[in-house]
Amino acid sequence: MNTQDPKKRIKNFDEVALGLTEEEAVKEAKRCLNCKKAACAGGCPVEIDIPAFIQLIAKGEFEKALAKVREKNFLPAVCGRVCPQEDQCEKVCILDKKHMPIGIGDLERFVADWEIKKGSRFKVQGSRVGSGKEKIAVIGSGPAGITCAGELAKMGYDVTIFESLHKPGGVLTYGIPEFRLPKRIVEIDIGYAQSLGVKIENNFLAGKTKTIDELKKDGFKAFFVGIGAGLPYFLGIEGEALNGVYSANEFLTRTNLMKSYLFPEYDTPVRIGNSVGVVGAGNVAMDSARCALRLGAKDVRIIYRRTEIEMPARLDEIHRAKEEGIKFELLTHPLKFSGDDKGWVKEAELMRNELGEPDASGRRRPVPIKGSEFKMKLDTVICAIGQGPNPLLPKTLPGMKLNADGNIVVDKNNMTSLEGVFAGGDIVTGAATVIAAMGAGKRAAASIARYLSK
């Protein structure tokens, strides 16, 4: 897939990957062997009939191809951009054994974008609910919530999503940068769920604006909790409270949801400076580093305690970060941060590592090298070492069972320890992928329908 030139794209927030043309999409689709036992379909968490939609693209029947995808996936334009296909459907493509696997994600994005370019075929028509089925509350409008709500709306249920922020989309809106996932794309995919009758109420903090017990009094008969994992983890070292030390969650929310990149049109600037250190090496770390570069930083470094082989980020995101000039300080971890007399971070003290035996994650454990300490001048530090469950809602639900990490415990049907309250996505599993959360939302919708039909 063609991309923006690295020298140009670091000066804007426009989408980096430019998509396939019709000719390119058909050519790629025709590479598909249309296997009788297609392993790719089994590698999809939302069970898209991958061979079927690819064969329709090969025939030039793009509208039918999108309809086939939408039978299972409410967010095709989103998933085509951010789903880790290389670890799922493309990983088990038979062509991957000797050649390149089919670009399944690129093709999914293509059919979704084809519809958008033609002028969106669906229109938000208000609620289609008329079957007298029960009211269901979905808490959180991220991938799990949107999918669960859409599936239930298709069954005729009266579904309302309650979102704490002023815009729906969850991590799709506040967490993933514009250059990787344009917000108009998120709005269009969410609009499809709304066209099925899903209602969305923003600025509603469940547990505070209203409790679940109060929502029950409003007539809601079942609940799905899909609030994600939005509580950032920190390093627990000296100097983390200095100005200029951000969690990746705050930094990306300021950049994406609050649109600091459009300052002064949006009065939400982020102080960056020239030198930025991003601690971590997942997709969130790459997003943070690439945002910092676009916001004006001259020297941006990924600080990671292992080697590139162990990096959890997608390969194409690592590649694009390198293309853009992001530097990598590998086998390195921070010991403390120091500040100036005004309380702003100015320097990090770091230490080199070597790899020892594998730890519980299966990756080799980083072992500090004695005497390898060194210092690095930094104007901004971004901690991107993961996030966990926010306790705000669970605290308002006495009797809800949580695990040791604070995640909600569910049974095989995605029901929590509270009758009629279901949950799925990152709030259950811990931080994972968009498509995994969607799969959980789909399974929970089926369970809710069975529960209400008893």
C-alpha cells in the first residue's frame, strides 16, 4: 500500500497509509487461492467470511463485498486500519508459507473506503426498534460496546450506549492518532450502528451520573460493561510527578480528542520541547512518539528495556517510526527523572540492560548491567508501559467480582457476578486489541439475547 513520503508526513497529521486503488484491490484479491478449508476465517475474532468477501472483490462486486464483511463486523473501515491481521487472519493464510499472505486488512479497508468515496450508502434514520423487545444499556462506546450494541439492535432490542466522554468511540477516538485512524472514519463506522437504531448518550459517567440500579428503574433489563482499560501505569520512580512527564493516555487524549495538533484553532496546546523520551515499545508508544514528532519535537527516542525482537508493537508501526526518524534506545530503562527549578523535567538517568532467562511473558528478562548508568536531556517524557482497569464504575457495584488486577470477572457467557450485568473487552481481559474487544462484544450480545429470552 502506498504511503505519504516520510519527510512530508512528519509535518502533518494526515493519514499515512493511502489505501488501495480499485485495480490494486482486484489484483490482490485474485491472489487468493479460495481454499476449501480457509484457515484465515478461523483466525478472525469476529468470524468474517474472509474468502467470500475477497472473491467478491476479485469479481469487482465491491458493494456486495462490504455487505459480506458487515454481516459480522460493524467497524470495517476501523479494523482495516488498526486490526493486527499479521498476528491473526494473515498469519494463517496458506500463501504465507512460501509467499506474502493476502493483504486481508488492506482489502477490508478498501471496501469500506470505497463506500465512503461513493457517498455513504447508509443514513442514520433514528431508532428502528418497534418489536417491543427490552431496553438494554451498554456502558462504554469503544469497540466492545459498539459491537455489542449493534448486534443487539439488529435483533430488535432497544439499545442505548452511555459514554463518559463528549464523543463516542472510546480508544478509537482518544487513543489512536489521526494519521493512523482518521476520526471521520470512526464517526462513519459508529454511524452505521446508529442507523440500526442504537442511541448514544455522551457525557454520562455510569455510576455517577446514574447508577446501574437507577438505570434499572428507567426500564433497562440488561447491561453490558465495555469501559476498556483506561487507567495508565507508571514506572514508580523518582521524578514522575514533574511537569512534562505524561502518561501516554493523557498525552494521546490531549493530542487526539482535544486536538492539540490544531492549536491555536483548538486552544489545547501540549508543551513538547525539542527532546522527547517515550518509555515502552507497544503500539501506544509508537503512536506517542510519532505524535511528538509531528507536534514539533526534533529528537524523539523510544526507550525500551528489551531488544527490537521483543517489541510488542506492530511491525509496520515500528517500520514507519524508523522511516520518520524516531530513534531507538534499546536494552535501556529509566532510573529517575530530574527537573529544573520551575518543576519541569529536564533529564533522565538511564541504565543499560542485557537479556537473561525468559520471564512469565515468555520474553527474555532484562537484567541491569552494573555501572552502565548514563544521562539523557529530555524536555518531555511519555510513559507508555500499559494501562489497567479504571475502578470508578466497579466501585459503585457492590458484589461485582474482580480479579487481582482489578479486571471484571465473567463466566463463559460473559455475565459478571451480578445478575443481568455482562462485560467484555479490555475491562475483562486487560489491554488487548480492537478486534478482540469486538469479538467479546459480539459474544456478549448473543448471551444477553439468550438471557432475556428465558
